[in-house]
Amino acid sequence: MKIEEIIAQGVSDAVKALYDADIKPESVQVSPTKKEFEGHLTVVVFPFLKASRKAPEATAQEIGAWMKENVEAVAAFNAVKGFLNLTISAEFWRNLLHEIQADENFGFTAPTDDSELVMVEYSSPNTNKPLHLGHVRNNLLGYSLSQILKANGKKVVKTNIVNDRGIHICKSMLAWKKWGQGATPESVGKKGDHLIGDFYVLFDRHFKDEVKALMDEKGLSKEEAEAQSELMAEAREMLRRWEAGDEEVRSLWKMMNDWVYAGFDETYKRLGVDFDKIYYESDTYLEGKDLVLGGMEKGIMYKKEDGSVWADLTPDGLDHKLLLRSDGTSVYMTQDIGTAKLRYQDYPIDKMIYVVGNEQNYHFQVLSLLLDKLGFKWGKSLTHFSYGMVELPEGKMKSREGTVVDADDLMDTMIANAHEASASRFEGMPEEEAAEIARVVGLGALKYFLLKVDPKKNMLFNPKESIDFNGNTGPFLQYTYARIRSVCRRAAEELESCSYAEAVPNEKEQVLIQKIADFPSVVAEAGRSYSPALIANYCYDLAKEYNQFYHDYSILKEEDAATRCLRLNLSQLVARTLRAGVSLLGMEMPERM
């Protein structure tokens, strides 16, 4: 329990004992004591005057005396008019430090058999292109949210839905068939997802050339030219053949998707994210299609003259939603309906969370409604973890034009930047160790920079800024951790046997102990609000507080043995808390830098 909560409870008990009045602890105003007065925490007593029927200072005196006698944490008090200033005992701070040290899982709650089962969907890539910067933020948010929910005692299933079918996939397939000349990842020396992405871009270039030619030659509008495109008609025909189970198309589709999956796996592993279960749209869209057709029979959906199937959501304040095209092919919504049904068949899910960008807010509003109308009781309880877009100083990214920031290239850049920024620190270090530290620092910088921002906000990602060793960055936390580990290595023998039982923590040490004690409540709030940013910024505040302490006070050269032992143990605990905190962000900590 935080010291403020202990004091608030103590004041509540005091008012009950002294004046037989009931007040809620959360209504007690507790704040840090102003520097000009003696004490650690101050309680405002004016709200209790009606119960005490005494002057403010007399009321403060009585409550202070009762608390000194009955609340172990209170060592002394003084009253200044209607303000009760309380001094917290050195013993309380020492005991708190010892209690936290003794709990190796401090801040984490282990799941039980009765724990809520939460499924978190993230990533959701298309197999027509490699993962890019937007996917990186999605994956990091989804993975971090999963870790935070686990830390709050939830059972978590991390899941991915791979969009492995549709017109976009057919564009890459058609481009490979027309202009690929039999290229394979091995023959061209490229990751499979990158190779397929190249063909997606190639299709778009040919398509644009064809549209421009039609506009120039026939005087058509852009929309008319696109409608007459033979290339797009071929892609649509390929999709129709795929859905009809055409052996040739399916064989090509499987070969190219296998190349992509191998590339994805490599990127996921490098990024440090994983999944417990992967679903594929090619397996789930038929489930969705059957549900939609069944819904049509029940009058929930309707068919237009062209054969397309729709849902009328105007009674719910929305519009009409397409579910099956006129040629019978499915849309994303149909796939999501089928996937949801399969997931609830596979797992006893208590809560389903979709980590998807805010441009899909309407999609999930519709999905929830449709599942509810189809009779799934869990439809309305779906949660869309909506997050803002990530952009670069140069602006937005476009996959079709090949202007995306590729995830693999981004990680390479971050690691190279970290190596460059740490070059002086790597002098005399074995090359392999330097490379590993650069990897940890570079990827840590990337993860922290993307996660420290409120997920709901759009953000600008600046790779150079994220490597700064002095600002609110991942490398700053990692450097603080490595600094502490260096101190502890030099004092390893002393740490094993020293005692701080007689030490009197100074003000800065008390602040650090309390800051560490706040960790469980931060983890709990991050779980309630689905915000990795709370963890990131807590870790930054803790590291900043420690660095100020490190600057102001000697540790290894402190002459008093008990004080030196306290500072060593406190430092060790700060490092442990930082490591635990950033693990919820998917970050690693280097033992030296």
C-alpha cells in the first residue's frame, strides 16, 4: 500500500475513534509537505471540523497524536492551523524497501484457474507486402498490451489474423505471373515478403500506365479508365478463380504465400513478438459467408438485384453495409464475422480485444452490431483498441507506391544508429558483444519511442531523436540500468552480507523507495486503461529520479556502512524495477554499455 493510502486510512480510523464519524479514506486530502514546514506528508483537516466541533489547529493536534500512537508509519507530527504535517519513520521506509526486495514478482499478479481469459488480436498483415512502420507500432502495442494484461493476472491468448486472400493478393500474383520470369526468394537473394511486395508495386505501376493511356487515347475520365482496365479485370478474374478453387491459381497462391510467411516469421522474431494462435482469412471467410447467407434467410441481411448481400444498419444510426459482392466474393467484414465465430469455438474467451488503427473505428462498430444481430451474445462486448497513426517527418506512407518504411530496413537503421551513437563506448569491446548491445539499444529505442506516446494519439516517429541517451528515450533507461549494474558488480561481495537495519533514509532515498512502491498501481492502471505509455513514462520518471540521486550522493565511496548498504540495495531494486517495467514493453536491458 502506498504511504498516502496508509495515512488516509489512518486519518479515517482516527476520526472514527475520536469523533465517532465515518469518512472514506479516499476523501482524505494527502499531499507532500511544503518545504518550509517539517514533515513528509500533510493532511487538510478542515473537512473534519463538523465532526470534531473544535478549532482547526486543535483538531489537527488530536488527530496527529492519535496517529502517532496508532499508525506505525508516523514518527512525529506538527499542526499549523488546519494542516497536519506528518513525519514518516525511517523504519517504515526501511521495511518497505525490504518488503519489496523480498517479493521477486513485485508488481505482477500470477493468473489462476479462475482468471479471465483475454484474447488479443494484433498484426493482421496482408500477404502482398512486407511489414512496415505502421505494422511495427501495431505489433508492439499488441504484444505490450498482452504482457501488461498477463502482469495483471489475466490469462492471455495472443492471436493474429493473416489476410491471405483478396484482390490485393491477386495483384501480386498476377504481376509475378506476367513479369516475374520465375523469380524466387533464393534466385534473387531477397526475403519472400519483400519479393512479393515488389510485385504489388509493379502491378500498381502497370495499372497506372494503362489508366493513363486509356485517358489519353479515349478521352476517358480516371474513373472510366479504371473501370475499363484489362489488368484489373484479370486480377478480379483471378480472385474469382481462387474462390472457385481453381487448382492452378491455388497452387501459385500457396507458393507465394509460403515465401511471405517465411519472411514474416523472420521479422516477428527480430522484433520480439509472437502469437499463440494464427488464423488465416482463407480458412475463416467461408464461415463468415455461411453466417451472412444464414442471416439473409432470417431477414437480418438482404440481397440487391445485382446479387450483392447487405445489412441495413440505419435503425442503429449507421448505414447499409456490404457483406458479399455481386460476384459472391467476400469483404473484410465477412471474414471477421467468421473469424470471431471460430475463435469463440476454439477458446472460452471472456474478452476479445482487437488492436487495430483508428481508421477502422466504424468497421468494429459494425462488426459488434452484426455479431449481436446474428445471435452471438458476446458481439456487443468486443473491444476495439483503437490507436493513432504513426508518420515520418516526410509524411504518410503508401504501400502501392512503394514509399512505405519497411520494418526490416527500419530495424537495420535503428541498430546502425545505436552503433554509431555508442561508438566511443564500444572501444576495446569484442565486436560480437558490441553488435549485440547495438541491437538491444537500437530496438529498445524503437520500441520505447513508439510506446511512450498515448496509443490514441497520432505520432511522428523520428529515428535519430529516439537514440538520444539523455531524453525520454529507451537508451536513457538502458544506460541507467547498465550504470546500476556496473555499481552492483563492483560491490557484489558487500551486497551479499551487508545490513541497512540502522540506516536512516534521506529525503531522496525515501522518494525513490516510494516511487518503486508505486509500480504495482501503475501496472494495474495500464491494464485498466490499455496504455503501455503509462509503463514507459513511469520507467522514465524512475530512471530520472535515480540519476539525480546518483549525481547528488556517493554510493561506493559512502563512509557509513549502513547507509552505503542501503544505497546499494536501493540501486539494485531500481534496476530490477526498470527491467520488469520495460519487459512489459518488450524491451531488453544490456548489462553494460
